[in-house]
Amino acid sequence: MSEQRTDRRRDVVVLGSTGSIGTQALDLVRANPDRFRVVGLTAGGSSPDRFQRQVDEFAPAFSGLGEEASVAAASMDCDVVLNGITGAVGLRPTLAALDAGTTLALANKESLVMGGPLVLERARPGQIVPVDSEHSAIAQCLRGGRRDEVRRLVLTASGGPFRGRSRAELEEVTPEQAMAHPTWDMGPVITINSATLVNKGLEVIEAHLLFGVPFEAIEVVVHPTSVVHSMVEFVDGSTLVQASPPTMLIPIALGLAWPDRVPDAAPAVDWTRAETWEFHPLDDEAFPAVALARAAGERGGTAPAVFNAANEVCVEAFRSGRLRFTEIVATISRVLRSHDVPSKDSSDGAESAVGLTVDDVLAADAWAREEAARLVTTTEPQQGTPTA
């Protein structure tokens, strides 16, 4: 990430302003009017009354609902575009912000996961600032050493509401139970992704792309209290951690102000209270999503886009009672197995990214959605551990 500093007020565009990330970003702007000014607001349209109140309060130069409005807003002349959109619909706004040369505070992990090399080849060094708490933590820890001193990245996962349960115990999980996350307050899709650990799988792919670290040097550890947001281990055996109470305000503030910090963005850890930090290994048998995502990431090409698209369809099917909890990842696995065979241009079994276009990615996304929808309506409950 760039280390250039600016002390003037920054013009900010917020995409997905009515969601969890967007509303918290506007809280930060409201609390720091001398540092940030909202010049663009967009949302998907699910909360039009909330959106109108935001527009009335911040009076941005541009506002609008829908994907096209987000693409237009991301292209504006501003300092920072915060992409807080959920899902694959965030890809085109991500590319628009990068093409405009604007700093991109990226909370929409799906656009990086599915876009992969397309996103990276359009981004100049330091243009993307991660807003996911895990990747923000890693970016902060990397300030403590050179890249060639890094041995591995360690992403922390809360384990979601079903930590410690066996695969058999997850068969009858309900959407209401999956929505009861123990430490984070997030939107429905991300909350269910956290329950399946699909979210952590996407973050493994994202970490590989953001920091250029090979998949074998990225690990996941379960940390129930979500105080340590991620860690970087260096070659001398030293590990740096970034810790704060569970909140997105700190990574959002860093996304808007990078490389600077925003004073009092959120409360710090209270060191006057006794507290224990626990870490546990990930149960890949009960929660196979991380291994499946890692395999999709290593395969490369359009496989991560297929993984992400199939998951979005499966999550909606689970929420509407058409798919069991354990069938979410099982169905993603079946879609990946049906995906096109690796390119002949690749000698190691991975799909070639050479010549990959936005149309290729969007076509793979559309195919995966159709295939997942077909499987949701025809498949019997799946047993066993999914494989890529």
C-alpha cells in the first residue's frame, strides 16, 4: 500500500451505502467532517428510505441506485472509492475505480476473488487498500517487516455460530441459527458465509492476490473472540498480530485515510480486564469450504468466479428453505467439478489466466449460477466431504 500522506480533506464515494460497511463508513464521515466529505453515494435499492435519508444528509454531487449508478460513481473524480457492495455485482465498480486511478478501499472481496488477475493488472501499486478486517490487519502487520522476511500469513476465523460441531450435527441447521453470529454484526449473506466458512475461503484467495503470498504460506486458525484479526509470521520466528475488539470501524477508517489512522475510530482493547485469547485448528472435515476455496484459487482462471457465484445461489436457496446447510458447500463442489477442464496452455493443472477477459469472468459467473440453480432443484442431500 502507498505511504503517501495527505492532510487535506478527502472526497469519498461510498458504494453500498445502506449496508453494514456503508453505514459505518458514513458514521466515520459524520464524526470526522474535517477529514472526509461524501461526494458520491450508491446502493442496491433494498432500503430506499434509508438511502434517501443519507442523500438528504450528505448532499453528494452524485447519487443513484443500482449497478450502473455504482459504476458511474466509481468513475468520479475523488480521492477514495469505498466499495462496500456485497457480491459479484461489485466487480464492474471495482474495475471502474481502478481505471479512474482512484484509491480503492475494497470491502467487496468477491470482485477481487472473481476478477483475480483482471483486477490486479489494472491496479497500480498501492491503489487497493483492503477493508476486510483480516486483510487490513495483515497490511498493518506488514509495516513491521520487509516482504522478503515474511514466512506466512495467518488468517483468524471466529468459527461462526457452529464452532465445535461435527458435520453430522450441522445437517439440520436452520437459517435463523446460521444468522446468529457470536461476535460480528453483518449482512445476511456474509453472516451465512461466515457460518459455512466460505467467507474465510474467499479471504484466503483474497490474501493470495493482495499480498502475492503463495497459497501454501497462508493458514487459517480459529479464534473465537475475534480480538486478533490476523497475523504475520516472519522468518526469524517472530509473529506480529493486530488486535482490537470486534469492529469494522478501524479497517474502514484505515481504508478511507490510508496510510494515516483516524483518532478514536473505535474503542481499544481494555487491558484492565482479564482476558484469554484462544486459538484452535480448523476442522476441515466439518467445514470443508476453506480447503475447497484454496483448491479453486490454486486452479485459478475462472474457477474462483465459479466458486463465488455458486455460493451466492446456494446461500439464497438455504435462506429460502430449498437447501440444507451442509449442502451449500457440497453443491459448490459439484459445480466446480462440472466447470470446464483446465486450459491446454497450463502445464500444472491450473487454468491459464492468459487472455482472460471481463466477459470470460462474467460468462463463468452466469454459467455457475445456472448450474447451481439446476443442482439445487434436482439434487438429493449430499453426504461426505466435498472436494474440488
